[in-house]
Amino acid sequence: MDRLTSPFEDDSPHRYLIALATVPVLLFALYQYLLPKPIPGIAYNPSAAKSLFGDVPEMIAEVSQTGEFRVWCAKQVRKMNSPICQIFIKPFSQPWVLLSDFRESRDILTRRHKEFDKSSFLSDGMACMGAFHGIYMTDHKFRANRQLIQDLMTSTFLNGHVGPAIYNKGSELMRLFEMKVRLARGRPFSVKKDFEYASLDCMLAFAFGRNWVDTAVGEQVKVVGGLTEESLVIPVSVDEPVDFPLGEIVDFLKSVYEAPEIVEKTINAIMPKLQTWWWSQQGWYKKIFDDKEKAMKAQVAIGIKNFQQGKIETGVEHMLMREAARAEKEGREPDFESQIFRDELFGDIVGGHHTTSGAMMWLTKYLTDDPTIQSKLRSVLHSTLSAAHQEGRLFTFEEIRHAKLPYLDAIIEEMLRINAVPVTREAVVDTTVLGCPIKKGTQVFFMSNGPGFLSPSFPVDEAKRSDTSRLSKRANDSWDERQDLARFDPERWLVRKTDGTGVTADDVDFDGAAGPQLVFGLGPRTCWGRRLAHMEMKVIIAMLVWTFQLERTPPELSGYGGLEGIARVPKKCYVRFVKL
């Protein structure tokens, strides 16, 4: 029987040649498929669109040196000369969109929150924070958590419970500074940890009140109070900094420091969910959150006991009261053992400590480097709080909380304007921004350090704006973009009532809507703790300027380089104080 043969048997060399020719074509097709896919109509870096890694190599090269992603992003906006542009940061994913137009950003954040919501990559990065409201979309969980803490930003709670605690902690911080000034003998020293510890103690007082006994600043006072000039290494040069030893803080306070570091690293991970799972198996990770759980359970237990006895003072106790009221309304038993109490308060402590301490460092640096503004603020404080000044004493909390200080408000607002990090949202539906198509799942970064904020705005065709943006009242008509917008100038935020140059409450009003501001976000996700942060900054910075002359430090100890995370904080914060 004749053998059956394949029609291709004699063409096997040709088959291999065809295969060899096909592989490169397939690989090239795969390469083209994996290349970044620009969104039509939005500016981008052409060379980045031709690389599998997009803008990543250029971004890493700069951010590894500066520590600031927002600065690199602002450069892209200026380079592309457009209020909206796109960057390719996550390989094989949709581009990230940068929007540098305050009017459109405000419209999206306040009126289009059904189209844009919490960025999923941020939520994934914050998974370690558990049932904290900040990780949720703007849904029933987000609103339920916000309802639990809604009493904690009332004037009654802030002025009656938190404010006096902030005042006491500020006074303790001033004593610590006085000790260091005496020992340093005119030399500079770092106050970075001091502000961090003071803000941490303020947040602990906010959450737990006198139920919490371990403090951070108190430990530093003990350590520095036990030092002598002989026990310190005092540099020969008066421009060399004195390095003060740090007191040990308890494990729970360490967890407050370490949790945001985990969040920041996870957000930047290629696979954040996998990284969170892997880290959660590690002993060091477990210790951080075991310490957190141990402390939070103990404080909630104390809070429950106090609440049941009718004592409602602390943040914990107000949350328990709110849960009891909600449970009665819903016809159920209150769940005082819920994980939500522990996670929500821990998240508030972490967020408030990290952001406000950095803000106070920036304020100290600006006031140090501009003696005119510093002197003007001190004069305003003395004239407004005249009784305390005439009696040669520090003002009381009641005096400072009732004082109208528009110039101090303007100093704080200007510092926040210059150092805001981008607000991020994710498109939850297919939509448009400035006439450009934005697909569901696209990350949009609302830039606050580029054109429209630190330099003049780009012109925008009104026809490209959303309907709600066109119909909304135009803001910032009095904002003068001909000035140097990158310069620290608090008087941008003041409305003059009289002729002259005075900046007391008789001369000027503070207008918080005078210019573009995104530092606290806008709309339903506006930063919940804004009033608390402002109170802390107002009290402690007023104390600082009242008590000390802030002298300039050498250039190598100064500068405005920052590190980005939950907030932008200075890389270094050295001071040279002179007791007044």
C-alpha cells in the first residue's frame, strides 16, 4: 500500500522560513499593542508614547532626586503648554490626566462628583487603614463613617475640649524650645521632630483626651531637661547645628508614624493589593497593627465606660454617643465593639498628625525667611491681644480663640496654597474634561502647583468647558495673576477696608475665596479636619512668634525642598530662635 504523504512534506524548509518571518511580525504587533495609547485631543510627550515604559524613566530620574512627583507633573504641564495633558506612568494601563485649571477642577470636585470619585489606586494603597472613611468611594460607607465623627468639628467640641489641649501642648512645646535655645547658645537646631510630636499629641488629645497618658513632647522635655552643655556636643561654629537626642515614644505612637509610610509605599507599588497581602504576612507589619489594635481597643473600652456613666468629652465618647443614637433610630442594639471605631479614629490621628505638623514647619520657614512678615505678624498679635502684651504674659486660649487675626489667617492660607499636593479622582463613567474624552477608570490629577496656581492661567475656550462650569459664577476676579504667584505673599488674601498699610482686623478682612485653593479638596470629600488643623496652626504659630524671634539659618540648612506623601513636608526644618 502506498504511503500517504503530506502536501507540505517537501516544503518543510519553506515552512520554517515562514515561521521565522512571522515571529518578528507578531512580536512587533505585540509591541505596538502594548505601547501607551494616548487619549485623542490631549497633549502628551511624543517620545513617551513610543516606549513601553512611557514617561516612567524620565519621571523616576527626577523624582528620585527631588522626592516630589508634583513638581515633575507641573513641568509636564508647562512643557506641553496646555491646561490638560496626559502622562504614561503605569505600563499597559490608561494614561493619567493632569488638569491645571482651577475653575474646571472646582467644577468637577463640587458639581460632577457622580462622574468622578475616589481613585481606586489610592484606595488600594490605603487598604492597611481598614474601615477608615478615606478609603471608600463616596457611598453609604463613606457617609456612615462621616456621620459617626460629625460632632468632632463642631465649635462646642473644638473650643471646649480640643482647643485647651492644643494650647497646653503648644505651651509645652515652647518650653522645649526654650530649653534647646539655652543649650544651643545661638546655634541652629532642627525642630522637625518637635512639630511632629506636638501635632501627634494634639491628635491624641482630640481622640482620647486625658484618657491617654503617654505623650511624645513630654518625653522630649524630660530628655532635653536632663541635658547640660557638657553632655552635648556643641559645634565650634555658630552656624553648625546642635543635634539633640530624642526621647523614646511608646509603640502605639510608632505605629502612627509607620502606617502612613506603608500607605505611601503601597500607593507607588506596581501591584498594591499583592504587596499589602505579602506585607500583612510579615512580622514587622503585624506588630505595627497589633500595637494599633491593642491601644485602640483599650481607649474604646475606656470610652464605653465613660459614655455609660454619662461622661462624654473625647472623640471616642462622641462617636459612641452618635452610634447609640443611630442604633436607636434603626431599632437595633449599638455596636460599640465595631472595628469602625478603631479604624476611623486611627485614620484621623494619622492624617491629622502628618499634615498639620508639616504645615507648621512650612510656616516657620516662611516666617524665618521674611523678617518683614514675621515682624508685622508679631505687631498684629501684640495690638490685638493687647492685655496679654501689656501684662508681659502669654495670651490665654480664650483670648486667642476670640481674636480676629485676618493677617495670620492669610499667612496660613498662602502657605497652604504654595504647598498643596494634587487632588486625585477617578472617572466612574465615560465623560469629558475640557472637551476631551475621558474613559471610565481614568485617573485625573487636579494640579495645584502649576499654571493657574503658581503661574498665570492658560487661556481656555469657554465652549470646551462643561455646562456647569460655564453657568457657575466666575471666581477669583480680584486675583491678580500679573504678580509673581510663586512668591509667598499673604496679603493676596486680604481685602482692605481702610487706606494705609495696616493689617489688623480694623484694616482688612480675610477672604478665603480670593484665589485658587485645593489643599483641602472641594465638594463632598473636602478634608473633614480642616477646622481642627487651622486651630492648631493658629494657636501654636501665634505662640511661636510671640515667644521667639526667628533668625535666619545658613543656606545649607534652609531651602524649600519637600517630600510628598499624605502631605508635602519640608525635607529639613532648622531654626535659630532668640527668646523675646
